[in-house]
Amino acid sequence: MFRLTPEPLITREAPFVDFRQDHFICGAQSSPSQRLLLLRKIPKCDIPGLLDWRDGKKVTRPRSFDLNPVSILCRGEEEFALAQLNFRRSNDEWGKIEAELCVLRSKVSSRRHEWKSEKWLPIQCEGHERSDLENWRTDRVVPFNKYLCWVNYGGGGIIFCEVFKQKPDIFYLRLPILEHCLHQPPLRFQEASRVVGVTKGSMGCDELRFVDVACKHSNIIFPPGSGDKEGFTITCYALRITQSGGMEWDMLFFITCYELWSINPELPHELLKHPVVSMEDPNVVLYFLMSEHLEYVDKVSIVTLDISTKKLLSIHPYINGKEDLLGKDADMARRNATFLQTFLPSGLPKFLKSHQIP
């Protein structure tokens, strides 16, 4: 799926900025003579989003896919589902949190795509977890097997939804962290220390992993040069299915920064940030390492670790500091110096892998 966002519009009818977004689906079509890549535009969703009150009258706002993005889940070679999840408090005496699923289920080869709104769906959770949902903020959406997983790093939880299923079951699972924040820090602070990702499991099936970098004083954004005195730990978990059909987290890996530096003396004594789980190798996790803070731009490297051996696999330069401001990627270096973002893992379609480019 590709998303195109042109310049935002400010309309007279609504006192807010309208971020118009176009979504495209790219898929492969095979024929006896050739293979083709199809790029089809998905129609805009005209189902109203949140309700608002203005001058005593109820009005609707256009549904926005900007702050609450739409995500995709594929099934087989043809089927796909685009979905957005929204929440509200129910009107009953218990005030439970309910979900609205705005979903488009279709096929790549189809020319007809229709959005539907399924509301209001109950969210299965424990009573003491209700506060997690009341303060929900979607930080990332991860496709995993038959689920789309809405992740909240700050609150510390995942909402699972079978988006291909009519009236799908939706349930909540907490992340294995010590503190669940009611007042959540900005996303840039949370994704610098946590990631939920999918990798290949030991039995050949996809496996959901959670990596948590925890600092001594809960400050993941301290400057280069302070990693040695502050200290941090890295913990990795895998999601397991229990005998009763439930889900639980299994700790796979735990290490302190001091143990890591002792095993790998060539690794700079700096904090490892923005973890990324390898899609191909379940033992590999990548991090950003800021080794030098310069006047205009930081020096940043990509560190690759093997969690099964606790060994450093590689260190590759990503931003070389001030010299990158003079090269062809100066805009990227300048932007990342201000707002370093976690990589989004992705894989090439099978069609592109098997197709040789001359």
C-alpha cells in the first residue's frame, strides 16, 4: 500500500486543516506472456468520522487518516483489508470502551472497493485494564497472522483485531513493562525505546516480538556521552499461545549495558535507541547509536546485535555528521538530526524478488 499526501487544505466549512490522502494498492498480475504490476487507487472513505457540536447542532467531520492512519493486512495473493480503529465510551452504566472498525475488504484485481463501518464492537479486556483503553493512543499498527495489531507504547498495550472477519473479535493484551503510563510522553520518546515487530519463528510461523530499552532514570533521550553513567537494560519478549488459547509474553533475552560492553569491547558506551526486529532472522535486532554530538548534526550508526549470543554483528555508519550536510543526502541528514525516526521493516513482494531487473 502507498499513501500520497498533497498539501493540506483549510476549508471555510470546517475550522480545521483537512489533510487529503490518497491510497494506492500495488499488486502483481501474472499472464502466460508477462507479469504486470498493478497500481489501483482506493476510493476515499466518505463515512463520517467523529461527531462534533457547533452552535448547538450536531455535525460530522470528514474521516481523517492522518493522525489515526489506515493500515493493511493481506491474505493470500489477492485479498487485502484496509482498516482504521476508533474508540468511544459506551452509553451504558458501566461506561465500557467500544471500538468502531472502518474497513475495506477487497481483492487486488477488483475495480470495486467499498468502505464499511462496523460499530460499536466490544473490546475484551480485564477490569483493571480499562484505564489503558481510556487513555489510548495508537503509535504503530503491525500486521501479524490474521490480526492487525494496534500498539500503544506509552500506555503499554496491544489491541488485536481479525479485520477479515465480519463483526470481528477485538481483545487487549498488555505489554510486559513495569509501569503503564496514564499521562503518555510524546511518540518520539516511546518509539526510541520500544518496538513491536514480526519475525520468523522457530517453527516456520511468524512470531510477534517486543523489545524494550529501559534506562536507569527512564530518560531515553539523554545526550551522547552519558550512556555510561546513566546505564540501561535491553529485554526481548516473544508472544506465545497458551494451552487454553490465550496469549502471554515469554522473556527471551535480558542484558545490562555493562554486560553488553564487557562482551563487546568495540561497542561504544552509548545508549542504543530505536530498536528494530529483523523480519528474516529472529535472533537479530538493530539499533541506532549516536556516538558524537556536533554543532549541526549528530553522528549516527546502525548497530546489529545477535540476542542468542549477545554478540555484536556489525556497526555501519548512517549519518556521518557535518560532512553529510554537504552531500546529496543533505536534506535527509538535516531532517534526521532534528527528528530521528525508527526504521519501518518491510519486504519486497515475491514478484519483485523473482523478477530480474536488467
